[in-house]
Amino acid sequence: MTLSLERARSRRPVTWLTLIGIVLLPVVIGGILVAALYNPVERLDGMRAAIVNNDEPVTVNGQLVPLGRQLAAGLVGGSDDLPSNLDWTISNTDDAAAGLADGTYDAVITIPANFSAAATSTAGASDGSGGTPEKATISAQTSPDSLIVDDAITSQVASAAASVLGTQLSTVYLENVFLGFTTLGDKLGEAATGAHQLADGAAQASAGAAQLPAGATALASGATQLGEGATELSGGLTQLADGTRQSAGGAGQLAAGLGQLSGQLTSTAPDTLGGAAATNVSYTNAAATATQGLAGTYQTLLAANNCIPPATPTTPEQGAVCLALGQLATGITDSATNAGYSAGYAAGVQKGLGTAAAGIDQLTAGASGLQSGLGTIADGLDQSATGATGLASGAAQLSAGGTQLADGATSLADGVSALSTGTASLADGLTQASASIPSYTDQQAKDLASVVADPVRADGASTTLFGASAIPLLAMLALWFGGLASFIVLQAVPRHALSSRRSSVLLALRAFAPAAAIGAVQGLLVALVVQLAAGYDAGAWWTFAGLAVVAGIAFAAVNQALVAVFGGAGRWVSALIGVLAVATGIVSTVPGVLTAVAGLMPTTPAYTAMLAALTSAGGLGAGLAGMIVWAPLAVVVTIIAVARRRTAKPSTLLQPAPALA
């Protein structure tokens, strides 16, 4: 069934099949693009990748650490955040290289031999046991004939796995660091306490040292006085030694005199005191003996003359004799008594002289000992005098040393005072440092390490490779090429415009109307395809569908204007606009010139409005207004182009047929 629509560049009629093809073209384009590109991470199992684990495990603190094996297991196990994972194969270097070359593998992840050693190198560098910290690296290779995004997917998966493992290692390292802060703070606290005690001791030492100069000065003064006294003592001891020697000489003379006296007392020579005593004893004993004989004779006479009662004298002569003897008896008795006394006294004197002689001998020995002792004392006094002289010299040296000690004590006092001040400052600094260093429990250190190792988290970040803007970009692109397709098939300017009696406006609108209807249907169908792929909520989808309908109509108007003004070159310009829209919509790092040009294209308002409808981005109103502006403006341009076509030169009128647009 044919329709009364003009086909571009051909006189073949336009059928319903043609219109259906035009309507379905953006749907097919959009469906293919959305199906192929939307959220590719859900179909990662379509990529085959090999893991080559060349890592050699290391031993840390007596425990085997196979980090390469753990990383390989993490890659194969995948992540809870991703709905699918690559199709991994544990391989070796040769097999992976061959598989990458023949297309068996799309990518190869290689874990080097030093991976565990490098990843744990921070342990030796942090505990002071030596070693240089080194980064652990893994390499990712893709097939030479890999597709555009395969590299990005492989790198993203490898980077994510390495990041997770690195975060775990950093967490353990930082946990030890934070626990080290606690230990350091405790040790600094102990050091601060010791420093405070040292400061107190230094302050006391400073006070004591401040007294040292005065004490040292007093010591020097006392040493000077001691030297003077020792000098005087030395002179006195010398004089005393001389006097002692003189006394020793006198003691010797005394001993000699006593020896002579002892000889006088013990000698029996007549001219000695002992001899005189002995003679006196001899005479007194003789006198006593004679007196005793006389007394015997007297008794005999008394008895002979009967003078002893009871006898009585018998004759006068006996009486006279008895009377005479009686007178003589008193004298004889007194003589006998005196003779006895004299003998006793003479014997006592002689005995006393012997005793005195023994005592004098002892005195003589004592005097001799005194003489020897005084000599020894004199020698000792000489030595004492010499010692006193040495003491005087030492005291002089002590005085000089005391003066130097006073000077040194002054310096010492200043130094100890500075030490006290510095130690107090050190103690305060250590206390402040100890208070400034945080202290953590094991659990606090573990929690803080987990945060510091991965301090930034991006909430709401999309896990899709192309992001939330993929759907608006693909939908806009499908509708744009749908509008281009409409005027690849349909005539932008009626062929009979030159001969028609209708107005240029009516002619332009009659050519625009079917394209606008097709664009609206295209927009609705593209919105349905998007809903099937993404499943948006009803409110967002209706807004998006309305914008897609408006975009389809606006794009039809713009493509009609391009073809109407530039002819076949307008289709080339339309294709270029589509390419620029794709180039500037995929990544934000395009050159500024292209971004500036893209901002002026009719596709930009449609993309902005659709993006705002499906995301939290703003600009829905501005984008809708832009499309509304572009559509009437394009219609006006088409009307002007139609009007220009209705003005022709005579040579044009002579042509056998109108030019095809």
C-alpha cells in the first residue's frame, strides 16, 4: 500500500513498510546499543582471563604469608559489590602467553615472584629490623585484538583486587603503628616522671651547689689559719724537743746521783753512811751485850748478898752492899733499857738504809728510763715538728685548692642551676609530648586503622561502566539518527514547491508533519526499550518518555532544515553532529573546542533534559526549552528554504524535471 509521501532522491512511492522501517530504525539502534553497552559488569563472565601466580610466599614472625595465593583467590572469588565476575583460569606463564596470542584469554593477570616480599616489606622497615619498603605490583595484559573497553574492565578488576589487598595490609600496618603510639606515650610518660624526679633532684643539687662556694671559701680560710697554726706548732714542738732533751740530761744526772747515794747506803766502808750505820749497830750491840753482862753480875751480887727477897742481908756489910746495889740498880736498868733501844734503833736504821738503798736503786732505774723516754719524746717532738711543718705546707696548698674549689663550685652551681632549669623544661616537654600522643586500645587501634587505610568512601557511586548518563546518551543518539533516517527516505522540500499554489509555510509543514509523527513514535518506542532494559519508576519514565517524544519531533525538524538548506551535505552535517554528540558524551576529557561546539548542537538540550529526568542532575527545564526553541527555529529555516526553492531563474524552468533534494 502506497502513501502520498514523496521519497527523497527517488520517485518510488513511500509505503507503510518504509515508514515502519524508519520508525523502527532508532528503536533497533537504541536497543542494540543499550543491550550491548548498558551495565556490562553484569556480564563479566563472558570475558576469559588467566591468572599467573609466580609469587613465592615469605615468612613473617614465624608465619607463612602467601599473599599471591590470597590475591589469586580474591580475584577468582570476586566481590560482593559486583553481580558477576570474569571467567578466571589459573594458568602459568607459557600457557597464558599462548592463550593471549590465540584469543583463548581476553586478559592475563600476572603476580610476580616478589609480590609477597614487597607487600610485607613495610614490616621490616617499621620495626627497625632493616629493609627498604617496596610496592607490590601486578601486571595486567589484554589481547592485541581486545575490544575497546576490555582493557578498562581488566584494569578495573585488577586494581580493585589489589586495592582491597593493599587496604588489608595497610590496616595491619597502621594498627601496629597506632598501638606503637600507645606504647610510645606510656614510655614518654615514664620518661617524663623520671625527668620530673631528675629535675627535683637537680633543683636540690642546685641549692646544695649554691652553698658550695661559701663552704669552699671558708675551707680555704680555715686551711690558711691551719697553716699558720701548724707553723707555730712546729716552732713550739722544736722548743719542746730541746727542753725535753735538757730534761733527759737532768734525769741522767739524777740517775747518777741516786746511784752514788745507793752506794753510800749499801757500802760497809767506814766513810760511808752504810759503813757508819753498820759500825753503830756493832757498837750498840756490844753495849747492849756489856750491859746485859753487867745486869747478870748485878743479879749475882744481889743474890750473893741476900739482897733479893725473901732473902735478907745477914751482915751490915751485906746491908750496905744491898743499899749500894739498890742505888746502882736504877742506873743499870736505865743503861740496859737504853742499850736495848740503841741496838734496836741501830738495827732499824741499818735495815732502813738497806730498804732506802733498794728504793734508790729503783729511782735510779726510773731516772734512767725517764732519761731514755725523754730522749724518745724529744725525737718524736722533732718528728712532730717536721710533720707540723709539712702540715703547714699542706694547709697552704689546701687553702689554694679551697680557693680554686670555690671558683669551681661557683661554676658548678651555675651549671647545676642550668641543669635544673633544662631538666625541668625537658620534663615539661616530655609530659606535654606524652599527653599529645594518643593512646588506643587494641580494638580502637583496629577500628582506626581500618578507617585510615581506606579513609574515603564514595557512597552512591555507580558500579556500571558507563554510568547513569549512558541511557540518555544512547537514547538521544538513536533518536537523532532516527530523525536523520526520516529525511534520508522522505523529501525535505516538496518537488512541486515551485509550481504549487500553496504557501511556503503550508508546504514546509506538510513535509514536516509525517517526519514529526514518526519522530514522536520513535521517541515513545525508544522510551519503551529503555524501560525494558533499565526498569525506571513510573514517574521518571513518563517524564523521560515525554522528553523522548519532544526530542524525536525536534530532531525531525532540525534534520529537515539541514537537508532543506544544504541538500545532501545536510545529511553529512547531521551525521557529523551525531558523531560529535557521542564523542563529547562519553568522557569529560575531550578538548575544549569540541565541548564548546557540542554545547551549540541541537542534541545537547535533549541529552540534558533526559539526563535530568533519570538522575538527580538539573537542567530539565532548560533542556526542554532548548528543544522547543530548536524545533520552531528549524521549521522557520525550512520555510525559508522552501521559499527560496520557489524562486527560480528561467534556465531552471527549462530543466526537464525539478532537482531532487
